[in-house]
Amino acid sequence: MAIDRIQTSVAESRANDLIAELNVADPSDIEIEAICMAKGALVIDGGLSGAEARLTRSPSLSFIRVNPTIRERGRRRFAIAHELGHLLLHEGKSQFSLCTDKDLIPFYTNSNIELEASAFAATLLMPENLFRPKALSVIPSVNVMSGLANEFQVTLTAAATRFIQFCPHRCCLVASVDGRVRYHRATADFGYFIRPKEELDPYTYAADYFRGKTLPSGMRSVKATAWLEGRKIDQTKTIMEDSVAMPSYDSVLSLLWIKEDIDHYVSGEDEYDFEDEESDKRWSWNRYRDRE
């Protein structure tokens, strides 16, 4: 399910307004519990099981309950910011609704309001004016994204998704679950498509994880056609893949990088293939979503 970009933009705009109001100049300025309190919500640990967090709304003081079993600081902060997003964006949301761990991850949820709350949280915790310069000045890798996650105190998935928004290289973030592609998000100029729900090609490193193998660290060369589809791809070309296992979700997060041109060039009438273009439009919502 594609994210409603208009609603996501509204969520991001609300977060940006809050950042401006708070005069955020450094990631350390984003004290999420204090921000919640300033907006009329008290964060409480406990009284919750089977979910990451819950918003209980009231006219005078709202409450954000957080599951005390969450150990990772980044995961906890994102859960709180997500619930703050619900408070400020979704006045009609049930005050007893629970947000599970999967509601906070784009490749698991199909709910627009959950995607909006996560967009709000990502923008608030990783302000563009602070995050974008860092994404523009580095070579793509999972290690880089992990460093950004630590600096901004968010989850790796959140930092990776935000990184793709600003990355100047031709990159794509892919989440694979149970050996199949579940979700992908690419930079605007990535130019290729990946079939959703497609079984992973055995030549990808991501597929190795689901065969019980340990994933190597760092960018590795892999056949372009192992990940990408299209007759315009040169069968001899490679792209870069950096994959990391996420055992808690039985999934793999992969960063793909087209470091060098992989097009197969021909002369004459075959140089432009209308059928390939139509296939691209069908499968690559990342590349064509603004035209649809």
C-alpha cells in the first residue's frame, strides 16, 4: 500500500512547526518526554502489555503509556514520538487504541494513520536541517545509517528510511521478511524497480540469512539482476548490497547502491522500449509516484 503523500506531508509539516517552536539546534535538544509534557501529554512507563505504546486522550491531560520491556532507547523514543503524532494529528482516534511494534514500522503496517504518526515521529526526531547535511556528506552503508541512528537516538529502520529521503546517491532500502521482499523505498533517481512480495534471488546476500547463513558486514558486489528487473539492465553489471539481519522480525534490511551505470545500451529502434517503460510504471511506485 502506497503512503498517502498529501497526508504524510501534513504530518511532516506539523512536526516541522513543532521543531521551529522549540528552536531545536542539536539532536540533544529533542527531549521527547519534555516535549510531550509541553503538549499536554504525560509519559508513563508501565500498565501496558502486548503493545509498544498507548495514547489515552483527555481534555486536560493526556497520557502516553510505554511498554517497560522496551530496552532500546531509540525504539522507546520513536514509540513516544509516534503517540505524540497521534495526539496532534488524529483527534478522532480512539483513546484506547494500542500501537504494536509493527504499527511503527512502514513495511508491516497498512494503516494510513500509523504511517502518518511515524512520519511525524521521524521528522521530529530527525529534523531535516540537522539530518540532511549528514546524509549528503557520506558514502552509503548500513554502518553509516547505524551511526546516524545512534546520534539521533532512533531505531536503525527509522534512520535508514530517513537517510533514503536525502541520500544523493542512487540507493534503495529493501525490507525482506520470510525470504520475500516486503517493502522498498528508493531515492528519486534510482531508476529501477523491485517486485513486491517477490521471493529473494538466491544470489542476494539477504537471501543467505533465510538459509541460515551469517551476513557479512559492509557493501558487497552482487549481480544487478539479482535485485532489479528490466530488459535494459546489462546482464554483466553489478550493484552494491549491504544487508543486516533483524532477527526480532525475522527480516533483513538491505541497502542497495547503484554505484556505476548498469544500463545495457543498444543502437537503432531498440534503444527505446515502450514495453519496458510501461513495466517500470507498473512496478516502481518510487520512481513514478509523483506522476500517477
